[in-house]
Amino acid sequence: MKRIALMGAALVGAFALPGAAGASGDYGCYPSWKLAKQGFSNCDNRAVLSPGNDTRVNMFFLLRDRQGAHTAGLSYPADWNNLTLGRNFFYWGDLRKAFYPAAAEEGEGGDFAGSRCISLASGAQSFGDAMRANRALPAAERTKLAEARGELLKRCNAETAPASWPEGVKSAPGREFLAYLQAAEAFYGALWDPSRQGFERLRGARDPWLAETAAYMLARVELNAAQDKSFDEYGSFAGADRVDKAALARGRAGFDAYLQRYPKGRYAASAEGLLRRAMWLAGDVEGLAREYERLFAATPAGEVGAFDLVQEIDNKLPSFDDKTRVDGPLLLAILDLKLMRADSPYPTITAAQIEAQKARFAGREDLYGFVAANHAFYVAKDMRRVLALIPDDARRGDYPPLAFSRQVLRGQALAALKDRNEAGFWRELLGGAKALYQRPTIELALAMNHERSGRLADVFVAGSPIGETSIREILLQYVAGPGILRAQAADATRPRHERDVALFTLLTKQLGHGNYAGFLKDSALVRRDAPEEGSLWNLQEAERIPLGIFRAGRASDEDYACPALSASVDRLARDPRDVGARICLGEFYRLSGFDGADRFEVRPKADELGGTTSLFPGTFSTRADIYRDVMADPRASANDKAYALYRAVNCYAPSGNNECGGAEVAKSQRQAWFQRLKREFPTSEWARKLRYYW
């Protein structure tokens, strides 16, 4: 059954259509673990207003800031357990769950979302209530009319069969309610003329519900007629030149008339939203901007309508640039931040352009100074100017979004200048960072300061203010030395996941760095019920850390006989050059999925958390390194050398890419290994089995 899917159709409430602006779709991605945010990506939005945030996020926090809205009584979503993002970063949609938990699971309009039929289901209750309220309507006729309303569904399902209207409806109110159904059926079927005529006659109905609804629906008919030819089959807007201007003018006048007659009417909010739609269809971007600035102040931040308003604004002002006259300071600030993006398709806004806007920020000097300071930080790279524009205010009891963003930007400038008081500033700011996502932001800043100042241990010391598991796990994996890893693995006050990450990292690096005695000692920390399966390398995403693999992982198959991992490591502890034990360590890597274990040696970017030099001593030896060492070891037997050559070539089978870790080698080198195996060890089973090099 075909259903109407007119994505351009008018909605009952505030309009919201596809065609998102400088925002995002919520697709999987990985955040940049740092404070500065100039480039846009889907998932690393943060509580600090910045050029790189989704524009919706910046608008949302400014709307809450405008009304002094805090987050008392709110908490992070109960189902949120994404350690990749932690509580530092979020998708746009996550804010709905966090700030409006009661509304987070509400539907988006059902089968007819985005079409004029979105009002079909909700209107049934109102229609029934209106008939019950009309005492002059006979009960028998009310029953017939209630059943007849089902005929409207045919039009929304795009059925062509004519409507079947009841007979015997003879009372005056009954005939009016039937006339309403017939006009509504024409509306849902896009038959504008009969629908227009039907609702026009009903504007003078004696029933108050019919009279008000007809006045509203008549304007709605005109708006739908105006846009009828302006959307393609996929719901994309073809442009204002495809809009029926006369019908649009009638629709706009109709909504104005409705609001004048029914200023607090049952459809008042919808009429106001559809008036904004009329502005959008007419290309009145400046009028829309003024209306949105007004709504910014009027929409209660604690209601989910605030979230929906931000989504609407982002949809309807997708490409406004500095040539568009935006007088309101809030939208102007959003625009300016967007024009500072590193990846903006528009020319980067200049300091002179921001200076010229100063009068348009009258009364919001704090917001103007913040915009100018962002330009100084992200574009001009003038950190001293940032400090001059944003005075120190790090000792407040709490922070609304803008005040918080101002102080974080000041802290970023202190960090860029390597100011000796940076850590103290962050510690003071922690005291007031009480709203959702604020404290994790400051913990990240403080952790990066400790990492870069050579005081990593301060992150993990007892009583440390840095408690975010995601932050700590990144530092454990990439920077921490054996002492910190060992201590954190045994710290019963920390979450199990964090302790397991610490121990897994410790044992993996001990094997790779050749600290075999340390491995034998610390592997005793692996609990007996530790899982043997799970993600080996995306530890922050893993629900389970497979520590049990160090006890029960495969270490041998028919190709090369090996004892359990612990036995091979024991031999290596006594003689690190033991050829057989080294090969068996390689077999453990190969058979237990440890190829790529050197990923911990790949640093995050230098300006991100975990981007400093690892404190774990030594260098990591991969399976590929083991094979090259054995090939060159005079103590190795002919069979061991042949096996090492065989396995070294197979590291590239069949893709031609190195699957054994470490640096890639050229195809010519793989060819040389292949030829050496065939030449020096022609009778070995490895020479007979190897037929290609990759």
C-alpha cells in the first residue's frame, strides 16, 4: 500500500524538514581528545561553544544560557556506556536523552512523519471530543461520523477508491461535521480547490471547534497549495521560484488572521510554526532570523521544544553567511563561530568584520568578547589577546554554558602559552563545573597538563580529581609506564574495565618489550574468571577485556610444536635469545590474535591526550621482528630459519599487506626471502608448502 511521503508538506507543529545545515548526521566516528575544536566532525561535540561544534550544539547551549538554565537534577543517560566518547564528547542526538529524558523516547510522527498526514492520528481524538461536546449532534450520527473519519486514511495511503460517506446524517451539526470530513479528505488527497471551498464555508460554523479548525485548515490548505510544485519526488526543495506566490500570500494572511482571532487557540503554536515556514518558502531569511532570535528568548529551555527549535533553525538557515543581515546577537555569534571553522566552505571571518558587528551585540558584551576571543585563539593565534578579552573567573560556584566556555577558552590560551599557573586554573575551575559534560572537560584539560608537564602520576594518585575512565584509559594505554599500570591494575577503587585495561596493556607491553620476568610476575594478577574472548585492540570500546587469553590463549598448532605461553616466557626470562621460545611467542601472537599488538606504540597526535612519549621502557618487538631475528641468528637451526622465512613471507598473504605488525617491507624483500627459502632449505616442508610470495 503506497503511503504519502511528501517531505515538503506542512506539519501541525513547528515545521521541521530535511536538509540539515552545518550540522551532522549521527554516524560512527572517533573524537579528537583535546580541547581545541576548529574542524567539524560528527561525534566530538563538547560542552564548550566552539567553531568545530555542530552548530545545533552551540545554539542549544546558548539558548539554555540565555535563560540561565542549569542542569540540576539531570544526569547522563542511563544507557550511555560509550567509552570511546566518554562523557567528554557526544552526538547531537545525545543531548535530547541527557536534557529531556522523559521525551527522549517519543516518536517522530509515525508512518506519516514529514507529510501533511502527520496530523491524521492526532486529529482523531480532537474530532471525537468536539462531537461529544456538541449536544445537538444525535448519538447515532456521531457514531456514523466517527466511523467515516477512517475514510481519510485512504488518501494518506494514496488509495484511489472514492470515499464512502454515511447516509442519514440530517442534523445541522451533523451536516457540518460531515462537511469537515469531506474538506479534510480533499486536503489529504491534495485536492486544493474543493478543500479550500469546504473549509471556507465552515469558518462560519456554529460549532466553535469546527469554526476554529476550519480557519486554521484553510490557511494550511493555501500553504500546501503554494508549495505543491516546489518539491521533487525525493522531498528536496526546488527553490522559491517554484512556489505559488499568490497561494503563499493567502496562507500567510490566513495564519495571521487565525492568530489574531485565536491568540491562544488550540493551533496557535502550529500556526506560528507554519508562518515561519511561509517565510522560508518566500526566501525571507532575515525575517526568519529575527523570529528565531525572538523565539530564543521565549522558548523555555527546560522543555523539549527548545531542542526542536534548535533543530528547526539549523534546517532553515543552512547557508546564511555574513552577507545576510542577522541583527540578533545569539544567531550572529553562531554564524561567526561557524565562519571560523578550519573546513568552512565560506571565507574565514576577519577580525575587522567582527569589530564591525560590535553594535549588533549591544547588551551582550560577554558574548561579543567570547566571539572575538575565539577568533584570536583559532584564527589569529594571539593567545595574549584571548587573556585580555576573557578575565579570570575560575572561582564561581557554577557556570552557565557561555561563562563556562569563556573560562575554558582562557585555559586553552594558558596551555598554549605554557603558563606555569595553568594547572592551578583548571583545578579552580573544577569547583564550578557542575553541569552535564562540564567536569569531564576540565578533567581532560588537567590530565593533558599533567601529561605534558611530566607529572603523569598525578593523574592516578589517590584522591586525584581526574576520575573519568575514558581519560585515564587513554593515558594507561599510550603513556603510562609499568609502575602506574601495575598499580592501577590492582586498584580496587577503580572500575573493573579500567583495571583490566591497565593489566592487559601492562602484560602486552611486557611481552613486546621483552620484560619477560615482569610478565611472569604480573600475569598472576589475571583473575581466574577473566574472559578469554573479546576485542584485543579497541579496548575502550570493548565490553570485556580478554585477559584470560594470557593464561589460555592458543600457542601451538600442527605447524610448530610449542608449550603454553607461560613456559615459553619462562625460557625467555632465562635466555631472551632462545630461538624456539621466540618462535613460540610468535606463534602465540599468530594463533591468539595478537598481530598488531604494537598498536599501543602508535601515538595519538601530539596535541591530543596520550600524544607524548611512552614511559614504558624499551621498544616493541612484533612477530615480523621475531622472524627477521631468527633468520639472522647463527644459533637457529635450519628448520627454525626455514620456518621463520616461511612465516615472514606469509605475513603478507594474501593481500600483500603486512599482517604481523611492524614496518612494511618491499615486495622485492619478500621475493628474496622466498628465494632464500627455496635455495637454502629446499627439502624442508616449509619450502615445499610455500608456492608464492605476495
